Amino acid sequence: MKTTIYLIRHGETSWNVGRRVQGNYNGPDQSILTENGIKQAELLKKRMTNVKIDIVYSSPLKRAMQTTSIVFPDKKTNPNPKLVERSFGEWETLYDSQIDEKWPGKRQYYTETKEFDDVKGGESSEHLGKRGAEAIKEIAAAHPGKTIAVVSHGGIIRAIIGKLLHYSREETIRMKFENTAICVIEFEEGLGIVRIPVINDHAHLIEDKDNDRE
């Protein structure tokens, strides 16, 4: 029996554009989707029309929940705190320029390694991958034979894919996920087999750009 998960990154946010660290910050000024982010979610909704989704899960962070409400307006959303983005500790809510001023070279080190050595409150890549993979496996186990949508965040999606495919750190950090991109994860019940036939599929965004040029 095959269980399929569509793992989706949220749409573009105001903090993505402004180069401000989001992490799992959940304050009153938490970032929301831009006009472009809303359009991305609407394009994904159109693309997903012919996919029969049985159950929907989401990170409880506002940007993920907003994306979920656009893409799956007729489905109940199940928030799962294990799906939140990596904690960036004391970097959260800061702009890249502020981080560079206070911790020279540290942001470049993170970009190149996806690791935190001495950022107070930062979540390690190992913990992030373990948390994310556990969440996905638990969701799949709870709904055998179903097709499930999970809306989350770029950093934890990278960690999940890397963990499930047993990628090295170098292989994992090279992956990038566009806003509203899709990964498809397949589980075979009782066999312990995981397949990921689709990674970072954002054809709906590319097709829209192609249409704009016509």
C-alpha cells in the first residue's frame, strides 16, 4: 500500500524579499505572503486541482498557514508544530545586514555549511533533519494509503529530504527549494521503502513566466 506526501514550501513572504530572518518566529509582526507569494499559491492551487488530496497538514507559522488556506481552501488544515522552520535563535527577526554587522562572517559560514556553531538558540542541522523526518514518517504512518499535502519551509524541507535519502551534508546543503515548490515522497507500508521521485518541482511558476512573455 502506497502513501504519498506532497511536501510544499510556502509562498514568497515580505521577509524573504526584505532579507530578514524568519526561522520559527511567531510574533505579531510575523511575515505574511507578498502579492507575488499569493499569486504563487494561486498558481499551485490551479496545478493541484487534479490531485486528490485526502488530508492537509501545515506548519502553524503564519506564512505556511496562509499558503495552505489558498491552495487547499476546502480542506481542514492540521497544524503540526514539528513542521516549523529551523530556529535561528538570536538571529531571528534581524536583517542580513544587521547579522553581518554584529557577527562578521557568520552568515556566510551558515550559507556555506547550514550549520550553527555558536549562535545562541540556533537549531543544529542534525536536530532539524531528525525532527522533520520524524514528523513526515508519523504523518505517513497515521494515514496509510492516503495522499497527503504538507506545507512547510525551505530549510526544514531540505533537511527532511537529506535525512530520508541519507544524503551527506555536502549533498544536502546544495539543494534549494523555490517558494511553493513541490517534493513528492512515497512510502510503502511494511517494507520500509521511501522514494522521492519529485524534488523542487516549481513548473507552475515557470509556465506562468513563459505565458507572461507571450
